[in-house]
Amino acid sequence: MEVIRIKNLCGMFLLSGWTLLIFSFYLNSTKGLHWISSLFLIGLSFLLFRYRCIDFNRTRSEIYPLIAWFFLLLPYCLISPFLIASLEAFYLNYVTNFILFFILFSAVYYQWTNEERLWYIFSLISTSIIFYYLFIVFFKCSYNTTCFLSSSFNYIQDAHLRGLVVIVPPLVLIFFVTLGFSFSTFKLMRFMNILISILALFFLIYIGRRAAIIGIIFSILLLPIIIPKRKVIIFSLVFVMFLTICLSLFLLTPYGKTILYKSRDNLNYLLSTNQEDWAKAGSFGQRLYIWPIYLKKSLEEPFAGTGLGRRVQKRVLSETNKKALTLEHAHNLFLNIALQAGWHNALFFLFFYFITLRKGYNLIRISNGNPYYTSLFLFLIAFFVLSMFEGMEEGTRFSPFWIAGGLIWGYEKRLRQQSSLSS
């Protein structure tokens, strides 16, 4: 009876923290929810250790890398000229995500909760947010279809959403997870998961998230290499062909041209061999222009840093930002970490990322290509693509990586031990 009570209490803490976190993924002015969510997760971690729901000796290989990175990052709070801002960034960007990673790892490894309930909550909130925003656009356009199609990202602030960049990682994650579930659940749930996956993909196209679309296509194209089976190869080719046709047809319309490139890129400048022209080329060209500037700055003192946090980086590197078109940060996760906390921290995270990818590949191999496990692995690939074009280290946009990573580490360890015991 006591064990059941403790499990129910842990489950209540997890579901409460998880629900608040998912809402904070999408809605603006919800930093308070993020903080409260983190307190639930910290409370849950205390419960897990207090009632010995986890065995430290069996999980130290997962804890030690996070502890090591914790102490590597901590000095870059203490040296920060804006200590409070760096401490807040350290807590929200890293500490809370480390705890989230470990809780999800322990949840699937020790099997003290049903993680499918977490995805039901994630799916419900994500779907509601999409429909809510589509309704807002339709309402603001006075129910005019032409306006609706051409105003895809005009009302983000009116709808009180966090911003186009911030809401993308959770949408990409829910796209892959529901796609994975659609291959493994019973018919009604399979149909629902397919609809949610299509809705998330449609919404990403509708709001013109090109890096997300490229990441999805790239990860699906890698699928036959990861699982060289005939059905998988056919699915991969059909999916990419279908998506390519849909994008091509969309680009033939004036709305598609505006959403996907006309409002954001000047192709004449972008195709120029003159680097100065890239600065005038729009979104992608500006990134090509600023990356060498920030890379050079980071290599001047590779072990130095501005202090943690985008706000700190922006203020300390004000002169560099002026050279870099006043875009305020490097628009690259690894470059931002290097600028804030030195290249050793950026390379540490990159190494951790590759270990997580390797565990994801092992998980697919051990499970004989389980679609759900495969979807988590594909998300990590897509997130890597996203991270090359945007600073995903900041706030809630970083959390989807730690969600997928924690689950992969937990499933891989559990299945590996089960397979070794059965052999």
C-alpha cells in the first residue's frame, strides 16, 4: 500500500510539472509556469531519492555527465558581470533540464509511471494551441480565406504565443512522436495520431518554419540507412516525395512564395559571391554573414565567456553585435554556448549529443526498429538541424532535446539489460 501511495504521489508531481511545462512551451508571459514546473520536478526528484525509487549505483553513469557539466557551467555564472541574469539562465536553461532529463530517464528505466499519459497531455495541449492560433488568424482576418492564407505569422503576438522560433521544437517533437505512435497503437488511436502528426506538419509549413521542414526531411531521408528494410525505404521515399510535392504546389501560390521565401529572402543577394551582399539577403543570408563574425570572436578567447544567458551575451558583446547586423546572438546553439561559456562547454555538449544519438541508434537496433523509439531518434536529428540555424539553448526551446534524450537513455538502458538477461 505504501509503495502504491508513493508511486501515485510521484505521478501527481510529474503530471503537474509536465502539464505546466508544456503550456510554457507555447504561451507568452508564462515564465512563472516554467518556474513552478521546475519546482514540481525538483520536488519529484527529492521524493525519488527519499523513498529510494531509484538506485544511485545503477544510474551513476547517467548522473555523472550531468554533474560534470553542471560544474563546468557554474563558473560562467560567477564571472558574469550580470550575476542574477546568469544565475536565472543557469537554472532555467540547464539545471531544470538536467532534472527533467534524469526524471524521464528514471521513469522509463524503473517503470514507476506510464509515460504514454505524458504524450496524451503533450498532444492535447499542442493540438489545442494550433487550433487556437488558426482561429485567432481567421477571426482577425474577418473570416476571409485570402487574408487567412497570407497572414500566417502576423498574429503571433495577438495570440499571446511565445514566438515562431520558440514554439517550433515542441511542435517538431510532437510531430515525430505521434507519427511513431501511429504505427504501433490500435486503430482509433492510430488514426488520431496520424491526424495530430499531419496537423503539426501542416502548421509548421503554414508558419514558414523552413529549418524545421528541412530537419524533418533530412531525418526521414536518413531512416532507410538506420533501418534498411523494404517497408521503411518505401515509407521514407513516399513521405519525402509527398512532402516535396505539397511544398512545390504551395510555392506555386502567391501565399506559399510569401511565407516560405519572398518575405524573408532576396535570392539575388543570397546567390551573390560577395559576402557583403549576404547581409542584405534576408534571414538565411544574414546567418551566413554573422556566423564567421561570432566564430572569430569565440576563438579569440576560446575558454572565456560572457556569462550564461542570452541577455548577458547580448550586453557583453554589444560591439560584436553591431558588426553582426544587431541580430544579438549567433543563431547557432553551439556557437552561443561557446560565446557564453567557452568552447570546452560547447564541445562537451556536442559530445553528449553524439552519445545520445548513439544510444538512440542502439535502442532502434535492440528493439528491432520500434516506431516510437525511432521517432525520438529522428527528432534528435531534426533538432540538430534546427540548432544549426537558431540558438536553441535558451529557455523552453531547449527542453524538447532533454525530453527525447532522457527517454532514449532510459529505454536504451532498460532494453539492453533485458536483452542481456534473456541471453
